[in-house]
Amino acid sequence: MAAFATSGNAAPPLLGGHVLHVFPSFGVGGVPLRMVRIINHFGTRFRHTVIALDNNFEAARGFAGDLEVALWPVQALKRGTLHTVLDGARILRGLHPDLLITYNWGAIEWAMANRLWPYSRHIHIEAGFSQREADSQIPHRVLFRRWALARCALIVVPSRLLEDVARRIWRLPPERVRYVPNGVDVARFSSPARDVWPGFAATRRTRNRDGGALAPREECRAPPAGIRNPRYFDYCASRGLG
């Protein structure tokens, strides 16, 4: 497990490039899990501070053990956009990261804070829209993004549609909008395990006293959150696991 620190009165010591990530949530989901893999890939080249605006850091369990990642809880008070921007500016001034990365609309006030008081180089990652914006853009959000992201070093989007929206509707500089599609590591699924359900694991084969190999022993773990399929429990009962 990574060595985690929580917020205090001072910023964590800088051990190279310091990257500040501001997520609406760092719960288990597409964007946080993808960034966990990217952060693990770069290893100790960078030091990271992760802010989750809802104080949900469940995805942090996926960080590699040799990383130093500071999890920075914030005071979750809804006091309006102006107060959020000012609070963001205050924390940015204290942390003074080498790079700020904001994620989606939920962190846009932090983008605005860095726009008004530029503390660091800034990348914004827009992974998609909420249901409210699925069919059409919301005018005040368009204007807010247009101004808050105008001086971003990069705006990263995973689809051609978002690329077009960022350039044509948000009117962001085309040379700063980068299309980076999401990918699937097909090698991970090239040889899928058979007869395996989430929550089960086959231990290594062991040998008895005569040297003969014993069949692997399955173990029934507590079902992961969200598993509601009754076949999961039927499978467990049929094999005497529990």
C-alpha cells in the first residue's frame, strides 16, 4: 500500500515534481481508477497530492506501495461558487504544486482559482458530461468553462465529440485541446480464467506427504460491493464454501 499522509498545517515536503489532483470524488470509478494506473506507471518520478471534494478516497487503495501520496480532505461546505474559488486559491497558494490537474465540471472552481491567481501549470481533464448536459450544453457552464480554462496548458478529452465541443462551443484554443482516447489493455483479457466468480480465488496447488499434487482449494470471500447476482451465492453453496 502506498504511504499516505493526510492534510495538516503545512504542505507535504517536495521530493521532485509535485502534482496536485483535484477530483469531484476519488471513489471507485472510471476516472479515478484510470488515474491510479497512470500514477502507478510513473512511479516515484512525481509526488502527488489528491484532493477529493466529497472526501471519498476509496480508489486510493489501488496505489502501488512505493509511492508517497498525500490525501487531502477538504471542508465539505456548500457556500457558493465564490467561496469555493477563494478556498481553492488559498489551498493552491499553500501547496504551490508544480502541476495542477483538475477533473470534470465538479472541479471547475479550482480551475477558475488558478486562472485568477496563477500558481502553477494547469491541465484539465474532461471525461464526459452529467445527465443534465447529455443532450445540450448549459449556457452558464459553457461561459464558466470558456473563461476558467482559457489559459490551461492542456485540456484533455477522450472523444472526438468532446474535442469538437471544447473547440467550437467552449471556444478554447484548438492547439491546447488534446484528444486522448481511452484504451483497453487487451492482453489482460487474452486468457481469461474459467469458472471464476468475483470474490473467489484458487490457491496454489499443494502437495501431500507422498508428493502427489492436490487440487487447488477454492475460498469464498465476502462478495464485493454491488454483487447481487443470486448465482454467486448458489455457486458458493454448491461447493460447500462459505
